Amino acid sequence: MIPEYTNQVTVGLLLLILCSVLSIGMLIAMAVIRHLDYKRRSRCVDESDIDKSGAEEDTTPASMLFNGVTRWLTIRSSNPDAVQEVLGLHNAKPFRWSDGPARLGDQTLFISPAVEGWLFIFGPGVPDPSHDVDASFRFIMKLGRELGHVQFFSHDRALDYHAWVRVDGERVIRAYAWAGETIWNQGKVSAAESAVGMRCFEYGEEFDFMSSPAIVANAANVPALAARWSLDPSKLDVRRLASAQGIAGELLQFH
């Protein structure tokens, strides 16, 4: 006769194997769903870039400019030179909206001309919170202390990483960043976040299969949040901006 404890061990091992198989299956299913969703959204973006009317003005410099931009800052200012002075860009030179991000090299930033009382900053030099959230914090807060009202937005459509920050001077009004886990969550959820359907997770909160749609939606809705807080740069009236000049340069050091 097989001892009772041996039966218990056997049952326990079988349950452990079953749980492991189910967990692996759920992870694979989540990965497949995220991949299919990314392919679907990428296809939608590609199709939206097609000029269905045949009119050349539908393919606009600013929309092309921001198609590849996943991180940017919005500053309440009409003085690009003041922003340039704070950033201390090396080899700064005039740069047009229509030149596009392909003309920007590594560690380079573009400061836009003023648009309705706002300036935009984008380029590889903008710190990515998913790589170093502390560097992003220092960068944003430095600009806030020197320039006043500053906003930051980031969305990675491949990984669904996302972030949004709003500071006024030295005060963080609202900040949230997710990169596989919540890495920054500060301040009260804004009415604009609620309006566009953002779901924010607490530090250390466990993620499961049911969390995936909310994470995907957060990343997709970052531009909509930007439009409520200030401006969505991809929706600007480019007919007024095609030849407008901002400033481009290399960000060598920033503290």
C-alpha cells in the first residue's frame, strides 16, 4: 500500500505542474493579444497616412513630423530663446517644422516656435522615464523651476509604456509613468485623465490578463490627454507652421 504522504506529494506535484502550465498559457495568450493589438494599431496608423483624396495638403509637414515622436514636452511660453538658454544646447541653429525628425541626430533636441502660447520640445535628447525615471524627473523639474508650467508626455506603441507629467514651477501637479510596472505616481488624478479613460495603477500593484486592455488604452490615449492639458502637436494647423523656425541643437549635459 502506498503511504498517504506519498499520495499527497504526488497530488501536490501534479497541481504545481498544472498551475505552471496554466500560468505559461496565460502569459503566451497575453503576449499574442498585445502583438495582434499592436499590429492592428500599426495598420490603422499606416492606413491613416494614405492620402485618400489625392490632395497634397492632406500630407502635412507637422503630421509627418510627429508621426515618429513618442516623447515630448509642452511649455507655456512664447520665447524659444529662453528655453534654449535653460537647456544650453550645443551647436544650436534654426530648424524648421518641415525638416522632420530624421534630420535630428542622437542627443539632439528641437525647440518649436510658439504655437498658441505653447512651445514643444522633442528629440532623442528627451529623457525616457522607462530607461531612467530619475533622469526624467530631474530634467522636467529643472525646466519647471526655470520656465514655470511644463508638461511631459510619452507613449511607446510597441511596449505600451506611457507617462504624463504636469509641473508648475517646483510643484508636481500630476505625474504618472508605467513601464512594465508603475514607476512614478504622484498627485491627484486629473479630470482630464478621467475624461479620456486613463486607468492608473498603484506602486507594486499586481498585473493580470484583465489589466492589459487598460494599459494599451493608456498608451493610445496620451495624445488625447495632451490635447486636454494643452495641445496635441500632431493636430496642429500646419499651414501656419510649415515654414516656421524653431531651434535645434545637441544636449550635452543637463543637471
